[in-house]
Amino acid sequence: MLTNVLFYLFAAILIFSAIRVITAKNPVHAVLFLVLAFVTSSCLWLILNVEFLALSLILIYVGAVMVLFLFVVMMLDIDVETLRKSFWQHLPLAIVLGLVVLVEMVFVLIAKPITLPHTVASFPSDISNSNQIGLLMYLNYSYPVELASVILLLALVVAVALTLRQTNKNSKYQNIAKQVAVDSSTRVTLVKMATETNPEVTISNKEGETK
């Protein structure tokens, strides 16, 4: 009974927050409602005993992606009035595209409905959901996981290589070897300068003393 009440409560909050994401006039409020939608979805997944997806949603999206979105939206100077003026102008096209996407999704679901697989991996009841996913990934699907990790590593190396290309002579680069080799004698250079006086100030001081 309590589980059903919590499920419908979180579902109502999720629907309300999802609607507020697209209807909120303030972008910061929209991002905060999106965070609330993610947290509520995690609560629903916990009720369904899907702990891995719930924790992944909290740690990855709420803890990293949405915080980044919130900082970006707060730092940008967004002209809300200009966005509101162009909203009604693009509304008919948005409605048409939304209906097209909805019809495509309905056709896909009718042509190939979602069905559960007939063979389900059996695990002992004392193993958590995260352990079951880990066993499946690193035992039955170890080669696809390793292939995906190699592709991600290659993408990381390519991104770093593209960033460090010396295509611009005016760009500045960090030389770790020079930074480590610096000592106290070469870090700071003391320059001796002769004392300078302002002639106008000296003349005015002498005239004041004469008076």
C-alpha cells in the first residue's frame, strides 16, 4: 500500500516538474525543475528496485551535467524578452514537428512493440541490481565493453591532440619541464633603479617655503 502511494506521488511530481521545464519563463527555474524531475525519476527507479540506474542518474546527471547547465545558464546574459517574441513566431513549425515525431513513435511501437526477452539471466536473490549488471557486463558482454572503452580512450586522445596542435604561433603552451626546472635564483629578477624626483613638486615646495 505504501509503495503504491509513493509511486503515484513521485509520478505526479515528475509530471508536474516536466511540464514546468517547458513552461517556465525563467531559464534558471527551468533547469531547477529539470533537476527535480531527475531526482523524482531516481526515486521511481528505486521503488522498482533498479538501484544502478537511479544512482547513475543522481551522480551523472544531477551531480555533474545539470550543475554545469545551471552555472552556464546563470552566467549567460539571456535576453528573455527576445526569446518570448520569437516563441509565437516559431510555434506552428514546432507543433508540426512535434506531431510528426509523435506519429513516428506510434508507428514504431505498433510495428514492433516492446517485449521482454524470453531468457532472463538468473542470479541469487542476495545479489544487488548493481552486482547483476556488473556480472553481465564483464562476463557475458566483456568484449563490447572493452571495445567501447577503447573507442572512448581514442576519442580522448584525439581531443587532446587537436587541442595541443601548434597551428597558431601566438597561442601559449605550458612547458612542464621548464616549470619543474625553475629555482629561486632564476624565478625572480631584481632590477636596481635610480631614485627619480619630480622637478615640479620640488619647485612648488621651495616656493611654499619662501612664502
